[in-house]
Amino acid sequence: MEPLETNRIHLDFWTLSYRIPYDIFEIAVSFNGGYTYYRICIETPLLIAFSICLLLHHYGLLILQFNNTLKSVDLSTMSSRCLEISNTYNRIEEKLCLLIEILSAPLFIILLISFLNLYTALVFYLQVDVPSFLLPEIYISASAGAAIICSLTLCCSKIPKYILEIKTTARVLINKSVTKDLKSEKEIHLLRGIEKSDVLYLSACGMVEFQKSLLLSSFGTFFTYALLIENS
């Protein structure tokens, strides 16, 4: 393909085939189109996804710290600390509910952009004659989309995992209390409240829960679409 023809195709790609009346503006329009695309569809989602993962990492450390504190509780001092432990867990649960509510819409938007990046890259890549100037954009879009989906899924799925570890630790303490014939119903009741609490999952507007199985279903659907597009 000739360089002039390649430039024209590149320009048509960003202007939706609208003809620029003056050649002097072609470079500026082409640069502005590429720059705007990368800022909106690549850079911004990556930065937001990184910020969310960093926030979830720090929150996960707080949950792990509480779990370690729960593991180190001495049964002889259980009566004096049980109410404090229960109140701390309730505060963790309240903050988690608030976090799920706040991150719901941003997670949905970022997930949508990432899937659109993957789908767009797939459609262009499966074309018979792909212009060479589109290949870097295709690879970058696909890599960014896959990286965001994987990182968000893995980070978000750690929070329910840590909550399950706390529930397991509470169950162990209950069994130890029963074994040592500790008859305090208050202690058992508070620990059972932790053990029987619901496991909360981060979600994208309540439509998609972030579990590790999301990766399998997402990329399985993606490759299914790839086969359908290729054979159509």
C-alpha cells in the first residue's frame, strides 16, 4: 500500500470518511484523533483501574490484619474482647458495603470500555486486509483491555476470599470454645454472627460479580465471537 494511500485511510479512520478541505490540517486531525483515542480509551481506564486495584489492596490488608488479630485471640480473654471483635467486624462490613456502592458504576464503565476495546481490536484484526498503521493500535487496545479485565477481576475477587478466611477463623474459635466448655452464650452468639454473615462481592452495577470465574466466561465468550466473526 502506498504511503499517501495509507495516510488517507488513517485520516478517514479518524474523520469517519469526512474529507478535510485543506491538506495542512490532515496531520493535526490525525494526531488529535489518535491522541484523544488513547487518552479516553487506553490511558484513563488504565489509571482508574490501577487506582481501584491500589484501593482494594489497602482495604484487603486491613481485612487480613483483622483476621490475624482474630487468630491470635486467647480463649481466656475471649469474654473481654468478643464485643470489640464483633464491633470491628461490623465496621469492616459497613465500609465494604459503602465501597461496593461507590465502585459499582466506575467498574461497570471501565469493564464496558475494556470489552469494547477487545471487540474493536478483534473486528479490525480479523479483516482480510488490515492496514499496517492499525496493527499497533489493535495490539495496544487488546492488551489494555485484557490487562484491565484481569487485574480488576483478580483484585476484586480477593476481598470475598479474605472475608471467607475471617469466617473460617471464627468457626475455629467457636469449635475451640465448645471443646474447652466455655459456656458464655454471648461469646458464641457474637462469633456465630461473624461466621454466618454474608460474603459480599464487588459488582459492576449489580450485573457482573467480580469472581475468578468471570475470566473464564469473559475470554470464552470473546474467543467464541472471534470464531463466529472469522467464519461469517
